[in-house]
Amino acid sequence: MRTSQEDLLVVEALVEYHADRMDVQPARASRAWVLAKEIAASHGLEIEDALRQRDSV
């Protein structure tokens, strides 16, 4: 089981993967975005909020 801080790091990594792969593998990039959104939502956050919290850690 991951901690909340680990989940924030995973969200950040998935968002970066999404940005890096959108032109090359759009389906996988989109799936990464969906996963990031689901993980953030599991903590009651939007992706942007999760990234802001990660930046403040």
C-alpha cells in the first residue's frame, strides 16, 4: 500500500509521462492521465491540486 505522499509522486510521474508520450503513444498517454486523475481523486483532489501539494512537499 502506498502512502499519500507516494501517491502524489505517482500522479506527478503519470502527468509527466502523459506530456512526454502524447505525440508518440496517445492511447497510453491518455491512460496515464486517467490513472493520475483516479489516484488524485482517491484523495479528494484534482490533478492540479495534487501537483500543487507535491510541489509543497
